[in-house]
Amino acid sequence: MSAADFARRIRSRERALGYWSVIDSPVSTEWLAHVGWDYICLDLQHGLIGYDGMLRGLTAIDAAQGPAGLVRVESNDQTYIGKALDAGARGVIVPLIDTAEDAARAVSYVRYPPAGVRSYGPMRSQLRVGPLPAEANDSVVVLAMIETPDGLENVEAICAVPVFAAMR
């Protein structure tokens, strides 16, 4: 499935089944990618995966030519999000989103200007989502992880943040 197709499915709220991986095992990840999942998420926040493991894991997922490779980044940080996307992730799952402002900031880190503040340096991502910023903006997903009482209190405002919002 192409990056644009996966993004369209997510934005259309179609069901997507995935696997959550917490270990740096490219061979296992590649096998899982052949099972038929819609996505495989590499957990860099709580998993035993560093940058090199993320890169190996995304390469293993891509080898199967099936599921989307997602990364749960360490935090809502422009550097972590940019590195995951530049490494070829088709999207990021951002933990601890408590407010609409947190969500808008995460969206801005995923989008190239003028829709966001992402720095241009696509590296591997140009192989998966294309080198053009407009194509990447359309094809990459950002998912908010709501994990706290404050996040639950603000869930409607968080969900109302446009996917192409940018912090000004």
C-alpha cells in the first residue's frame, strides 16, 4: 500500500490493524511485515529500539512492500519527529498529547512549510513518500496518543485540530 493510500485510509477513519514492536529485531520485523498488517509501529518511547534499530526496522518493513511503517516517537519533539520521518516512517504516533496546542505542535513538526515547520532533509523518506514537500504533507500521518486525564478532558479539542494545522 502506498503512503498516500495509507494516509487516506487513516484520514477516512477506515479500520487499520497493526502490530506494535518494542524490540530491535529486523528479521522478526520483516517476518511480521509479511503477515498482512496494515501497519507496524516501532516503539521508540518505551521499546528497546534506538535510532539505528528504527532505521533497520523501517527497512525491514519496506522489504515486505505491504504495511506502513509507523514510529512512536520519544516525545512531542521536532527533532525526534523529523528523524523518524526522514528515516522513512510513513507516520508518527506522538505520546502524551494533552491539549489541542500539543496536537497542533505535533502536526506542525510533521508538515513542511507553509503548512508546518518541518526541516527539509528527506534522506530515506524520499524513497517512500517522495521528495516533494507537498507530496510528503499529503502522505504522512501524525497520530495523537492521549494517555492522561488532561488528554481525556481535552479529547474533543485535540480531535478538532486540522491535520494540516500549523503553529504560528
